[in-house]
Amino acid sequence: MDDYDMMDGAGDQPQVKISGADSTRVEFQLSKTNLSFANSIRRIIQAEVPTIAIDLVEVEVNSSVLADEFIAHRLGLIPLDSSTANELNFTRDCDCEQYCEQCSVTLTLNAKCQSDEIMKVYASDLVVDGRHSSNVGKPVITDPDGLGCLIAKLRRDQELRLTCIAKKGIAKEHSKWMPTSAVGFEYDPHNKLAHTDLWFENDTDPAVEWPKSKYADWEDPPQEGEPFDYDATPNKFYFEVETAGGMQPNQIVMSGIDALIWKLGGLLVGLGVREPEKEAGAGGYDGPRSPDMNMDGGTTPWGQDGYQSAYGGGGQTAYGGGGMTSYGGGYQTAYGGRTDYQGSSWQ
Amino acid sequence: MPGRTTKEDTPQDAQMEDAPTSAQVGEAQVEDEIEEDQEEEVEPQRVRILPGSTDTAASFEFIDEGHTLGNALRYVIMKNPDVEFCAYSIPHPSEPKMNIRIQTYDGHAVDALKKGLADLQDVCDVVAEKFWTKREEYNAEHGIAR
């Protein structure tokens, strides 16, 4: 694909090794790549994987001791099943006025305490609308009693009656949409690169203050008196992705990479990487001046009269259906279409 | 968008006051058809070239991007042997902007940027594919049915 060593030959490709996995977490080692890229993966997994969370709460009756907004906040943090979050649109992209079944899931809660005992209201008491065939938006319940997380406690005659609208979102907007509870990210366990200071008190033992991580056994310890290698760069990264419950851990990783590819695809479309057949139509558009038009102009400085667009003249044309292909390409063939891992192989 | 109306800007504005509503409706319909053709709403422009750029040395400003894209993209663009220099910065933490500077030995900075985006996609593809196959292997080995 390239005229230079991006990834020709399997030896130079990034490598992945899975060292542990269960239903809540996956541990893997990413190697033969660079800190920048590995960190992008971490950041996107934590902040830009779309999930479902309660976003709007209409309180009809709340005679509990907790304030409406307090309960609304607690409801927002309840993990909801997001393994099929792709089924839903983002509300801002949806055609509807406010929200609809294509971009939201409605959950209702109806609880009243009628005994002298304190009543506990759990996530399992939320009733999901039956408008979705999948589990999307169902509260995640993993405890053996099948209760889910505690929302509120009610005394005799206290009542809680409310409707929740769950929407798709990303953690950049609000952390309730985080798919993960934690992402471990580590490299260079022996601190050979001295990226970490490992500070310690004078009268303490640094080896005790800074115990070696479990990954220390995976890499060679530094030799006694070894000179500092100033050319060395980190190339092995240890990830531990732990789910918050709404998604399978490996699905989180895949969706994260997916999100990054989409982000890049969107920018490529914006920059006017268009299909050849669209090219003709694009020419007639008298849009913002494109750098493409400057191709044969030598080193003409851009933007004498202020800012100009990096978008191609046909930037808008590229959206018309053809936009999809620039996202796809090798990606779709790589693992068989966007929806593949959302389907049967995951459930 | 603004570029399109430049030619007839003044005469059109003058006519607008007297023009029958039907004429305006017709224009609106054409607009609608264009919108439909695009199938998607036109996204606000998210990349621009900063003033003072030349063909081989340009600065790009990305709106709503951050270290996630910036650092990885910088790394991938630096791998291109035609690129002399590439760096990114976030000029101010409270502005959602990310700047990338690209200087090339040969060829256009815009091409280097496009190539960087495409190459980063390819790297993502490889990692996604590797992760997927390794996870399948792991599941098979450990008898995890999923």
C-alpha cells in the first residue's frame, strides 16, 4: 500500500497479544507500534465509544427524601446495555423533533412503599419500553440476586414515579457514557526510558515504594551499570480494559478503533478525497477555494485575504453516497463490515 | 457556501423586496434538492489552512479534535519520507482546536495530510484485525463461547 515502511511485511505491522480475558475485562499487549498511536487507542476507548445512558428524566411524583436532580444524576450513571448501541442514532443526527424510538429508549419507574419496612428501589425496577427487539437500553444486572444497582430508598407512603429517556452519547460529553470503568495503560515496566521520576523519601527503599508491576517479568530488567539508551523508544504497551457493564470488553476495543477510523474517514471526506465519478460534478461548484486548485500554482502563499478552507471544492459533493466509500475501503474487508461484530458472533 | 452567491449578490438583494414569494419558493426547492442529493447534512467545516501557508509548508487547524487524533496523526505523517517536519499543538486548552504543521521536502502539505489520515486508518485496520483474530484464538483456547 505504501512506498515506505508503514506496514509492509508482517514483521513491521503492529502486533496484538491477548494475555487474559473474561466477561468483564480484557488484557492485551500492543507491540511494534508507537506511544502516540497506543495512547490514541487508550483515549478513544475511554472517551469516544458510543454507549447508552439515561439523559432525560421526567419526574411525575417524587416524595422520597432525595431531590429530583439527585435521583436524575443517579439514574444517568446506571449502566445500560450498549452492545447494540449502533442500532440507535445520535439524537442530534436523528430526523425526529425531540427524540424518538430510533434515537432513544424509554424506561419507566413506578415505586411506592406501602409497608413499614424501608423499600429499596433498584435498577431492575426500571421497565424498558418494548419498542426495541434487542436488549438495547436494558439496565445491566450482574449481581446474583438480579437486582442491579440501588437507585433510592423509600419510607412508608413515599413514592417515585418517573420516565427516563436514555440516549446514545460519548464520554467526552458526559462520563456517564463511559464504556469502561478503567483502562490500564502501561509501558516500560523497568522505567529504562526514565519517563517516570519514581520519587521516594530519603529514608525509604525505592524498591518497596515502587513495587514492580506484573509486566516487569515480561521485559528484560536493566543490567547493572547499563548506560542510558537515549535512542530507545517504547514499543510494547500493556492494556487492561475493564467494562462498566454495558458492553463486552473486546467490543469496547473494537468500537474504539472503529470510532478512530470513522473520525479519520470524516476528515478525509471533509478534505475532499472523493470518488472519480464525482469529480466532474464537483468542478462546477464555486465553493471556498480549495488547496487542490493550487496544485499547479507553485508556492503561492495561501490565505492572503484571511482564512481559506482546507476542504476541497467538492467537499460537499463527496458526502452524496460516495462519502461512505471513503470510510470503507480496506476497513470493510478487514473484518467483514461494520456491523459484523455487533451481530451473532458477539452474542 | 458564501462563494456561490458572490456574483449576483447585489442585484439579487435589490430584487428581493419586490420579488413575488413564488420565486423565492422555487429557489428554496432547488436548495432542498441539493440537500437531498447530499443525503447527509452538510457538516460544518472542521479543517482549514491557516494564513501564511505555502504549498510545501502549511499549518492546519482542526476544530473539535485533540490529542487523540493529533499525536497519532503527527506520528504517522512523520513516517512519510517526503515530510521534513510535522508537529501538532493545542494552542489553548479551553478552545476545541488542534493545529498541525506540515513541511515537506517534496509534494504538497495537503497531500501529506491526506496520506497521513489514510495511513492511520490502515494502521487501525491492522490493529482491529489482529485484535479480533487473537481474541478469537484466545476464546477457542480457553473455551469461552462468545
